[in-house]
Amino acid sequence: MAIRALNHAVLYVRDAERSAAFYREVLGFRVVMEGPGAVFLQAPDSDNDHDLGLFSVGAGAKPSPAGRGTVGLYHLAWEVGTLADLATVRDRLAGADALVGSSDHGSTKSLYGRDADGLEFEVVWIIPPALLTDADRTAKARTGPLDLEAEVARFGPDTVGASSA
């Protein structure tokens, strides 16, 4: 089986329209289709039919217990093209009070956010293979704090990440 990429994700949310507004305003997604209790969104630079489907389950829905005593999906990760893009996402998440963390995973630089229903997601920039050092490769085994300004100084704001090239 030759899987190439994750094409889209579908989330159950309390209110699809409210969640869609979050993904539009904070991450720049655009609505490509709507129906009763459902919204389908596309990421800004995506060629997919849609990247995220949201289905309303009602205001009374309880938070997902996944990872707190039950199995379930922890998060999805969306990739950005440049560190300037990652910095923009950081600022938008912080402005929406939705930034919950950041990490340096060696070859990847990650931000973590929570949407309107508290569902966590990751936004990541990946070092291009030609720019990886041995230290970057061995750092995959650990997670450290992300110093985004230092990474921008190291790689430049407009260096295109690995999968985006």
C-alpha cells in the first residue's frame, strides 16, 4: 500500500459554524462547502478538495476524553511552508488565546493550539534535508523548547520547508 499523505480530517464539534470561524480566522482556512450542521474547509495553500470537515453534534456534547483514560486521536499536524508562516500562526494563535505550547523536535519546529472545542492540533515547519545537521537528526529523540526567533535567524524567514519544496 502506497499512502502518500493525509488528505483530510473530519472532526465532531459542538457547532460546525463556530469551529469553522475559528479555523478561518486563526489559520486562514476557507469554506468550500456547507450543509446543515456541516462545514468543509480548505487550507490556504492546499490543492485538496477539502482538508477539514466539521460536523455539529450539539452544544451539550462533552469534551473528548481521548488521552485521559480512553484511546483516541491526540492531534493532527498541519505543515507551513516557511518560518515566517510559523511565526504568523504563533501570533494568531496567541491573539485568539489558543496557543497551548511549542516544541523543537530537532528536524521539526512545532506549535500547538486548541480550537473552539478544545481539540488540539499542531502546526509544523520541517527543516529541508539539505540543511539538516547531525544535531538536528539526533534531536528527534528528544523534545525541547522552541526558540522561533533563533530558528528564523538560523534559516531565514523565507526558507521553504522540506515537504513544501
